[in-house]
Amino acid sequence: MLTALAIRDVVLIEALDLDFDPGLGALTGETGAGKSILLDALGLTLGARADSGLVRRGVQQAVVTASFDVPADHPAMLLLAENGLQMEPGEPLMIRRVVKADGGSRASVNDQPVSATLLRELAAGLVEIHGQHDDRGLLNPRGHRALLDAFGRIGVGALAEAHRAWRLAEDALASARVELETAARDREFLEHAVAELGAFAPEPGEEASLAEERAEMQKGARLAGDLDAVTQHLEGSEGGLAQLRQAARRLDRIAGEHPLLTDALAALDRAVIEAGEAEEQLAAALSAMAFDPARLDVVERRLFDLRALARKHRVEPDALAALAADLAARLARIEAGDQGIAALESALASARATYEVLAEKISVERAEAAGRLDAAVAAELAPLKLDAARFRTLVERQPESQWGPGGRDRVEFEISTNPGAPFAPLMKIASGGELSRFILALKVALAEEGGATTMIFDEIDRGVGGAVASAIGERLSRLAAKAQILVVTHSPQVAARADAHWLIAKSHDGLVTRTGVRPLDAGERREEIARMLSGAEVTDEARAQAARLLEVA
């Protein structure tokens, strides 16, 4: 819902701040007072083209800010989140548009820069402006199917899932056929490769394991001579360790003769212990690095063959096992031949049949809903002085190339405005007044399914009066129970139905002409409606008639 609009330096508007409430709001004023300026200013915040001609003469830029109150699950909020724009819970949605006198412009949402394109996408769910040049909303056939589905409470979730399953089955069959055709050409290669890899039986991680074992054995071969020499120096009756022990025993017999000899004996004892530990470590190292030349030859041959096989198939050695499984599966599919293709064809036929059954059901539901919608709209046309018009909801089958998640149907709202005239799209209606009234009839019939939270009707009462204007006002009031409605009107019958009333007027101080907008209280409102009834000179009779209109409303 639109809650506020702030305008600065737009054409004749110097500074204007408006607050809006739910319900029906009327904007009135004499012809040329500047109602279009107000709509142009709002249009800027909705992504309209930034025209430097909107900037008030003598200033550098025009600024318009629109504030909206939208729930957290509103499509506009979801769109902002998809574009990386964050908003605090409960925070109003504020759209600001700045237009410079040199033609440049910038836009922001809650002080975060955005493009005019994003503003237009946001506008689709926030505001609908229906006027003589409206080419959005109900006039766009692309949205008619969704509106009909919403009106008829037609759910297409299962149909969309069936369409997805159909397309997946179609893709699977196409891929299988291509793969089978390609694989069949490579059958000889596959048979040889599968046999070769099967005989070799590579395993994941095998290269690292073989390389590590080979490196350890090579290290043992390289160090074996040095380790043997060191062991010989330590072991045996003539070895270093035996010599240390003999020296310790002899020193032990005379160590008591002098303190220094006692210290020397302690040092020798430690040396014997350390040498013994060294001997044990050397033995363990010899055992750890022991190697069998025959085993080394086997490991090296396996490692080199593994790497050669990987180079041949252009994969890493660790990927050979997975490659073997993949090639075996491809060969199995070739051998399965038509049996696999037949299974996929059967799955595709089943998926398509499921889709067609659901699509046919949806088509029947749409045809029934179209009939109800046509009757509902027809009931609204006569009171709006469109009794010669005929409305129909066209539901027709599309070619298979255009079937999709939403079904097989194309839906478009059409109208014939004169007896005997052919039906044509809504946008072909010549009269702007007729178009706005027809949109109102359709909005009322649809009960505002899938529309914006705020709707603006620009001079929907053009060219009508009396009972027709009253009918328009009554329907706008009904529609306002479901959405915020703003109407620019010249009709006292419409204005009298409003919950809030603003007067748009020009003023001139001798130098500058300005457009202003102000809310009317009860007395001012009666006076304005009286002016709308009688013209320039307000009579007591007009005031009395205005009072009666307000009482009826």
C-alpha cells in the first residue's frame, strides 16, 4: 500500500508531501490544475523514463520519494532479496528517484542504489495505473492465464512437476541415443580398454603406495653398506662396544684410588649404555630398510606400468579404477542395445501421458472458469454504460512447441465494443474512458486476484455522468475493500464515494505558478463536490445536492 508521496521541484510542484490511507481516495480539481503532474511524479518512482522536462525551471534536480507498506512475503520484498537488497522487518519500502536538469537520473530503494529496470519490476506488484495510455497490468496478455487460474482457483503445481519429469525423460532418452551411437562406433576400443584395465585391476591410491614402498627400498639399498660398516665397528669381540665394556671393567678395579677415576668410570658406564642403545637402533633401522631386490623389481614394474596406462588414457593414475568402471558401463549399455533405449522410450511415453492427462484436466477447468469470468464481467458492463460491449476469455490450444509448466493453453481477454464487431484484444479499444471502465469491470469480476496492492484510475469517468458515474463510484468503493484505490476524477458521484479527498489546484503569486494538493475536511469536501456539480459558481442547490451525494455514499 502507498503510504506517502513526497515531491520536490517537479514542473509546477515546488514541494508537496502527501499521506495516504487504505480505502478509496479521490483527487479532484479543475482541468489543467496539474493532476497529470502528480501521476508523472509517482511514475518516476515506478521506473518511468526520466524526462528532464519534469524538472522545475530554475533548479538543478527534481526528487520524488514514495513510501509503501508491504508485508514480508510480498513479491516486491522477494524481488529485492533476490537482488541483494536487505530490509529490516517492519521497515517501510521507500523508493526515491532523482532527475537532473541535464537529463541524468538515479534511483534508490531504502537508500540502496537500484536501476530503473528494477523499479519497473517492483512496480508490477506495487502499483497499477490505469489510464488512457495504460499498456500494463490487465492489458498484457502474458498475465491473463495466471489471472484466470487465480480466478478459478486452478492449481498448476502438479502439472509443472509433470512437465519437468517429461522433459527430464526426454533429455535422458536423447542422451542415451547419442551415447549409444557414439559408443557403438568405439566398441572395439572399449572392449580392448575394458580387458586391459580389468587385467591390470588398478586401485585408487595405488600409485602413492607403490611410490612410497619403492622409495623406502631404494633408500635401504643406498644405505646398506654404511649401516653394515657401522655395525661392524660396534659388534664383535673386537668391536667398539666390547672395547668399552673391557675398559669399564678394568677401570672399575682401580676407581676407588682417586675421585677422578670414579668420575671416569661413571662416564664409561654411560657410554656403554648409549652405545648399546645405538646398537639396538641400528639393528631396527637395518630391519626397517631391508629390501628384497626381487620385490623392488616387482614394485617398480607395477608403478611404471600404472603410470604408462594413466598417460595412455589421459587421466591421473588414481582415476584409472573409476575409468575402468565407466568404460565397462558404456560397453554394457552397448551390449544391452535396444533394450535400454526401449525402457527409456517407455518412460518418456509414460511421462508425456501423465502431463497430457493433467494438462487436459487444467484445460477443462480453465474453460469452465472462463465461462464464469465472462458472465461476471458481463454483469458489470451494463451499469458502466458498456452494455453494447461483449467480453470473452479466449482459451485455445497452443502448438506442442509452446507447451510448458503452465499447460497447453493460451489465454487472452478479448472484447467487442459494438454489436457485430469482431472480438479483439483489450489494447485495441479506442476510447480511453471505455478502456478504464472496462478494466474496472474486469477488476471487480476478478476480485483483484493477483493484482497490485495499490491501483490508480485516471479519469475513469471521462465522458459519463449520472447513473453510470454512480455505478463507477460504487464499484471503486467495492474494489477498495480489497486494495488501496486512488482515482483522479471529474465526477461528483465518484468523489462522493471516497474515504479521503484531495484537491489539486494552481496558484499564482504574480511571478511563479505552482500546483498544490491538500486534503479536504468535510465542509471543504462538500464545497468541492458542489463545484463539480455546478461549475464555476457554486449554488445552494449544488451544495444541497452535494450533501445528498455524501449521505448516500
